[in-house]
Amino acid sequence: MTAALVWFRRDLRDVDHAALYHALRRHDRVHCAFVFDTEILDALPGRMDRRVEFIHGSVVALDAALRARGGGLIVRHGRARDVIPALAASLGVAEVLSNRDYEPAAIARDDEVAARLRGMGIGFADFKDQVIFERGEVLTQGGAPFSVFTPFKRAWLKALTPFYVKAYPVEAYAGHLAPPPDGTGVPTLAELGFATTNLAELGVTPGRAGGRRLLADFLTRIGRYKSARDFPARKGVSYLSVHLRFGTVSIRELAAAALAVGGEGAETWLSELIWRDFYQQILWHHPRVVAASFRPEYDRVVWDDAPDLFAAWCEARTGYPLVDAAMCQLLHSGYMHNRLRMVVASFLTKDLGIDWRLGEAFFAEHLIDFDLAANNGGWQWAASTGCDAQPYFRIFNPVTQSEKFDPDGAFIRRYLPALARVPARYLHAPWTMPPVDQKLAGCVIGQDYPAPVVDHARARARTLARFAVVKGADGDVAEA
């Protein structure tokens, strides 16, 4: 008889799980473990973190699901690179199995764990689980990684067969699960050194049950996804990003659901899932993007050192309502609508002239669904430094974006109560409101709501001049 250890990370579910399936197929006795990694937790800026609370709730749910199958989770709190080899040795397993991660730090950690296990005569195996296609599975005809999304998408769809979205039948082999040692349980948030946040108040339910409920709801309205997804005041998107990030839902079940439904909305949503694969393979093939521009010539761009402007952006004090409302949404909930992520990123880089890396780091700190590949890819897209990015001269106008995607101001008024009584004709640019109307609305600009920190037209001209070092790379000037 042989035993194995499955190391759960960003795959917190007991179904359709690649590493768990292979462990159950290969071995007679399968232990399951999760590590609250202090190398990650100790680097967090505070002790109230929605991600940690979401992970904790999902680990509790996973433990309960595994116990219902006769197994359970061994949960540890420490350095994963130390805990996993020690645990594997104490359990006497022949092999440790996990699902693959594509982030440079995670790859280095896994390489170290694998080496330490080999030194003890224990095997290590990892599997594709969080993407449909990984690494070198979708390449150009010349065998190179794609750097433009549309041809990647065409190749992705051409390569797709039912095999790639088929669920791993974990439940068929669940009899091989080993229960954890007596007295083993999940430590409380307080025992981990963290406090509860407003996650419950926000209606975010961790674990597979929460993800499944959101998916079921989204499938009733997926047909409207293409027409509704850009409007933050509407219930147009899936809200599944945090569940996808921590694997409480499977990418295969989401892609399979989109393919089964079909139609314009489902096809558009599937395209967003393909973007996720695209950015993961960019990160794997080009790990330098973590700190540098994907397009090296754009590292010649000189960004402004403007801490006051950066603080205004971080604190929702720019004077541009859609930008400030979006930042308020992020600060309040840890979530930001995807259209707004593009708007605020464009504003930081092309209106304020601030390095995209500062915005990326701020999002990394606050987003509950933070994913390095997608966050980096999105920021470099907005800053025009990345693969398949918008041209540097395509600069979002924060007023016209507001008028187009929040036309009646419902989203703005929800997050900026100071603007609640501002007439609709002034809401998107309240500094244009005459003084008498400001007083009538109870919103004096510069007192009740900030004046714009920059003039968009002048900022746009400065951006075009800033990018002169790469002029000619992208074509003609335009504005969105």
C-alpha cells in the first residue's frame, strides 16, 4: 500500500481537482493538507484582509466537504516550504501532489519543496488545473508564445476539444481519502493573527457553495452579458473572479457552462476566460513582466514623481466622479468592476502620469480577487506597455467614459453621497456646475467634493509628449 499527500493552494474544492484525482488514482491512502503560509501572510500590510478571511472560510468549507467523504484537511500555519516536506516525512508518504502555479515566487517555492522532498526519497508531481491551456500548449505556427490576444484566442478555440473541459471524477475514488489525525482542525482567524472584515456584510460567501450559487445565478442572465457587462450599476457580470482566483470553482466547469449555453453572451464571457489563460501564459513565458514592461522600449518612458496626486487617486479625491466612485468601491469591498479597472488605470497613468507599477501594487494590496498575471496584464494594457496593449495615444476621457457607462449616475451616487443631489447634467463633471447650483445641491466644489486634480486636456497633451520616446510605434492619435 502507498500513501500520498495532496497540497491544496489556489484550488480550494473537493471536486474536479486534478492533483486530488491523480493522487486517488495512484495511491491507496491520500492525505490532504493546506498551509496558511507565513511567508505570504507576514508580508500583508494589515491584520484585516478580506482575502485571508475568504481563504479561511473556503478552507473550513473544504475540510467539511472532505470529511463528508471520509477524509479531511490537515491545516498548518507556517512556512510552506518547511511545513510540506516535514509533514510528508511524518506521514510516510511516497509522493506529494499539487496543482501547478505560474507565478515566479510560487515556482521558486515549489522547486525548493520538490528538491527537499527528493532528498528524502519522496516524489513531487504537479498538474495543470487553474487554466484550460498552459505554458507551451498553445503556440504560434512558428512555435513561439503569442503576444497578441486575437490570434491566441483563435488558436485556443481551435485546440479546444471536450477533453479539456471534462471534469476530473474525484468522487469515484474518494474511498482512498485518509482522515486527518485526531484533534486536527482549522485554526480560527484570530489564531492566525487576523480579524474579521466586512466580507459577510458584502454578501460574499466563501467556499464552493458560494461559487456555485453565483454561477447558477449568472447562467440565468448570461445571455445579456455582452450588452450589460460594461455598466457598473447593472448586474451584468458574473462576480465569480474571487472564486476563480482561489479555485472554489473550476475553470473547466465555467468554460463547459459557457460552451453548453452558447450564444453571444456566453461567447463573450468565454472570451474573458481566454484572456485569463492568455495572461497566465504571458507570465510563464515572460516572468520579467512582474517588474518591467512587456515591451522593453516602453521602459524608456519617464513617469512623474507625484506623491500628492497618487494619494488623491488612492483616496478617491481626484475630482472625477467615475474614478473616485470606482476607488471607493475598491476600498469598501475589495472589488472593482472590470470597466472601471480600465478607467482608473488609464487615469493614473495617462492623466496623472504616474508609473503603472504603483497602481498595480495598490490593486494587489486591496483586490480580493488579486491575481498576479491578470493584474499585471491589465495594468500594462492600460499603460500601453504590455502585450496587445491599447496604443499609448488611446487615452480614456474620464468624463465621456462616465457619461457612456454610468449615464444616469446610479453608480456614482451610490459611492459618492456628496454628489447625491447634483443635477444629472453636471454629475459627470461637477466642476462645471454654476456656484448657485452647487449651493442648491449641497455640493460646493473644493469644499464638499474635490475640484479636479488635473485638467484632462492638458494631461492628455503631456502624455503624448511623455510617450514621444516611442512615438511611431502605435499609429495615429485617438481618444476613448
